[in-house]
Amino acid sequence: MKLRSKLLTVAAVAVAGSALAVLPMAASNAAEACAPAWTASQVYVGGNTASQSGHNYRAKWWSQNDSPATHSGQWDVWADQGVCGGTTPPTDPPTTPPPDNPPPGGTKMASAPYLYPGWGSPPTDISGFMRETNIRAFTIAFVLANGCNPVWDGGGSLTSAPHFTTVSAIKAAGGSVVPSIGGWQGNKLGPNCSTPQALAGAYQKVIDTLGLSAIDIDIENTDEFENYTVADRIVDALAIIKRNNPNVKTILTFGTTPTGPNAHGIRLIQQAKAKNANIDIFTQMPFDFGVGGGDMYNATVGATEGLKNQLRSTFGWSDQQAYAHMGISGMNGVSDQSEITTPQTWTRIRDYAKGKGLARFTFWAVNRDRKCTDGSTGAVSHCSSINQEPWEFTKISAGF
């Protein structure tokens, strides 16, 4: 994120990670007749029902081989409809077929706004913050490099404070985290690990040390995004990670124009296809367009539709499949280039992303999610430089 390059005069911060968690949805106490029993081979689409272990479940979106008993959390595919009575034998597949083939990967994730422990003004009571905002996941910034060894912000280890204490508090409160590896500046793993195998080993260390279910590679600037040797190394490394960790979601985050990926982004997507990397989610950062001000809703929609079209043409996906592999990573308040995203605009962007079935929704950063009370203006680290309620962007994002 570019804001860091303008403001990072604070001390380097240390460490963290975690495993994903889901929150169970409340189930009704009313015992109704059981729907047809769930079967692993059957395809279900949004609105279809099935029963398992004495409960009825309703599918939120396309599903196959996702057991309702273990995939009915708040952010998962099945909604628990409560206890049911009696049994109903399995039936033929639903008469309404899925509109498309299942999108490989790209499963929707809980909104996870960026949180940068030790920088700006992060929440001091993370569990209270989660209760107040209803946010359940965070993208933790940033994993950098000491040689080819992953460390938080170029110093410390993967298990030192303040990152580790923050992540521990998130986990204790029932939340989950995704580490952001890379960013706009700093000493990064991509250029420092000399081979795809070495880079994959560094990513694997992050996954194993922090017990992760997803990693986000934030590929930016001339050292990674515009350096095709390094960009290809990253894609090759992610292909290795996916082969060795098929259940770990891989995310690529990169910049964009108001009409979609630039030449570097298009090449990155094409290389992901050519190298069979099986990237789960391509996330664009629709800000810092270089125009200042502007209509951030329409610019974000234009960038997202452009990414969708590029994924369609590269992978041969339908609209639905492309959207299921996409994410938006915005910037709250005033950006580095004086663009303004208000809470009202962010709500419209969230509703668009939700309505299209995007897989990821985040913003930079929780640390800035309050109005300035000290006269600060512009893109600063501790406030948004617009009129807003405390944690307003986080609360809006939780509705994704």
C-alpha cells in the first residue's frame, strides 16, 4: 500500500499469524420435517435445502461435497435452518441446474480489512473492537524479508510482538487472519529468494509457523509487479504452494487503472494461467489512479468489470466464475492522490461486490478508520481526513 511509503517514519513492527475460524450461525429451535438427506456427489445451488444429522440446511451458493455439518458457519456455504424431525431419503439432483460449472477455487471469504499492528492508531482492545464492529477477519500487514527468510516488516521474527499478540487476541475472540506478504516498499521475499522453490519455501514457513488457511501476496512497484523475472518467480512459487497445500487459498493483490488491469496486471494474470498456478483470488486496489478526486464508485466498478473481462478472456470463465475469483481492496477516506471515498461510497461499493459474488473485500486500513481530531489532512496513518463515525468503514465492510 502506497500510504506506507509516505508515512512510514514509525519504528519497524514485528509479528503474527493465525488459523481461520468461523462462527456458528444461530439455529432455529423449531423442529420441522427434514429436507432430503445431503449427499456428497449432488450439486446444490443457492436456495436448495438438505438435511444432515437431524438439522435442515439451506445452500447460499453453488456447492458440492461440502458437508453442511462442517460448512455452516457465518461465512460458509450452508445456513443452518435448525432441528428437523423424521428422515427423508435422498432425491435426484435439484431440478434447477447450476447456472455455470463450479468455479475452481475462489470461495468467498469474510471481509478482512487491513490491520497494521504498531502503526498509526490501531484498536487497543481487539476483542472489543470485533464485538463493536462485527468484523471477524483481518489482513495483517506486512511480511517482508531478511534475506530469503520471512519476517514482519524486515525485523524480528514471525512470532514476536506486536503482531503475534494482536493475532492471538483475534484468534481468542473467534476471528481469523490472512498475512499480507509484500506491499509497496521494503525488502521483499520475491526479489530476495533466488528460485521459485526457495520462495515457495519462505511462503511455506509463513503458512506452517502461523497455521494459515490463506495467504495474500501484495505484488507492487518496480521490484516485483514490473519485474517480470520476479513476478514469474512469485507465480511459480504459488503454483508449488497450491500443489503442496491444496486447501490454502492463494491471493494476488495488485494495482489497477479505472478500466481494469494495466499491462503488468494483464501479464500477471496470463502467466498465472500459463503456469497453472491455480490462484484462488485476484484482488485489485482501485485507488491512486493519478487523477485526484473523481467518482470512486464508478472508477471501482470500472476497474472491477475490466478485471472480470480479463479473467473471462484468459481462463474462459463465465461472469459468475470470474467474479468468484475476484476481490476489491479499497482505501478509506483520502487516498495518497487525494481521491475521496466516503462511507456512503464504500457502502455502494460493498453492495456491488456482494451482489456480484466477489470473493474478497477489504480496505486500507483499520488504523485510519476514524475522523481526524488533530487538524491532520490528506493521507495520514491515524485517521481518514474525512467526516465519519469511528470504525465506520469496518462496520460497513462487515456486511459483506
